[in-house]
Amino acid sequence: MTHIAVLGSMNMDLVAYAEKAPQLGETVTGRAFRTIPGGKGANQAIAAARAGATVSMIGAVGHDVYGSRMRETLEHSGVDTDSLRTIEGPSGTAHIVVDDEGGNAIVVVPGANGTVDHLAPGDEGVIASADTLLLQLEIPLAAVVAGAEAARRHGVRTILTPSPAHPLPFELLHNIDLLVPNEREAATLTDRGDPRDAAAALLDRVPQVVVTLGAAGSLYLTRDAAPLVIPAPRVTAVDSTGAGDTFVGALAVALAEEKPIREALSWAAAAAAISVQREGATESMPYRPEIEAQYTA
């Protein structure tokens, strides 16, 4: 079975549902509130596990009720948590407003994630045993760089989601095989508003790029082939929280299973389409039989 390691964040999502997100200085009335385990690292780990991979999570949670619940959520989805450490202090939290169009606005407070600034003993061995390492930017950059370097030493594919987007050093990008930004992140990284132009600019730094385009699908560029635009299934979105992470987790599984890139992207799009029709991040992520039922070649 495919083995995917995830080095990244664990957050408890504190989600308020409202007709619209408040503007600066504005108060709005919400219609519901939920606490849902999330964080980009945990999201991608659960998405990959439900899509059919063996998954190991490397990261940290706090010594609190949120940390216990997040660990249990990972384990319930089949994610190995032997490399998930518990530290004194609070777990990470994400404060999310979801509007009636399914859009969201998020403030992340790192908590325990801020302590993941290096690889702990045993982490490199977990990475070395994997087919793919998934990385994001919700933990300190030093650990992300160290993880990518470890993966390169052992011939492990690296996939980076550059979120939250900020300038990335050469020592990280040099060790990334596939970069998966959304439209806004691609624009932030390149100062180019058009996704195709932004993706082309990113190819100067990494060998492959997938720009996710929301309901419009995804754009794939590589240095030695024509661009691909893969449409997304047409669905009515309820909550887009975690959709990008669902896409990346499923894509990692498809690529590790050596699916052709067009098929892999369509399969990942099917997984994301299912997730946006449900509320929450980890709770919305589909299992493999659901993805297969949604997927059309």
C-alpha cells in the first residue's frame, strides 16, 4: 500500500457560520458554531488516509482537550500518530467564518505548531519510509526545509502547499517536486494575477506546478509538456474549508499509485467536489469508494 508522510500543522477549527463574514469593525449574527479538528497538515493526512494510503503524521498538539480530540480524529481515520508529539501549552486553533456561499475567512493561532521547528529523532526515518512527503507552511519554515531536505536525501517525492503564502527560500524550493498553490497563493508568490502566467513563473523554481482554481478546476504545468486544464465536477458548495487539502491528499495518493497526471488530477478534483458539499474540513473528506463513485475519466 502507498505510504505518505505528512509534516505539518494540527489545529482545532472554531467555525462560525453566518450569512456573510464581518468587515473590519462590523459585528454579524451567526447561525451556528462548531469545533472541528483540522489544520492543513491534519487535513491532508486524513484526506490521504481516506483515499486509500497508509499515512504517518509528524507534528505537535498541546496538552489540552483539543490536542486529545485531534489525535483521536487522526487515529479514527487510520492515520499513524506515533510521530505526533504532545507539548505543554495550547494546541493550534483556526478561527473560521463560513458564509452562505460556502466561502471562508480564517485566522490561525499556531499554538503547539510553533514548536515544530526541527525534525525530532525518528522523523527522518518516517519520511525515508514514505513514497511521498506532504508539506505546508503552518509550522516554522526551518522544519519544512529540513523535511524537504530529508525527503530529497532518501528519494521521496515532495509536494508543497504554500499556505499561508510568503516568499520561499531556494533551499526549500530546490527540494520540492510539485508545488500546489491556489490562485491567490500563486499570485502572491509571483506578483502575477493570471494563473497561467503565475504557474509559468513558478516553473523557474520547481519542476511541476498545479494551481487549484476552485470551481474552475485546476491548471497543471511542467517543463516538458503542454499545460493541462482539468475541470472540476459541477456541485453546489456548502463549505469550501479543507477542499484544497482534500485535493492535495487525494492527488498524492493518485500520483503514488502512478496514475497518469490527467487521471490523478481528475480523481483529486472528484474528492474535493465531494468535500465542498459538506460542512467542516476533516469531517467533509470522502473515503475512497465515494471518490471512485464520483470520479469520471
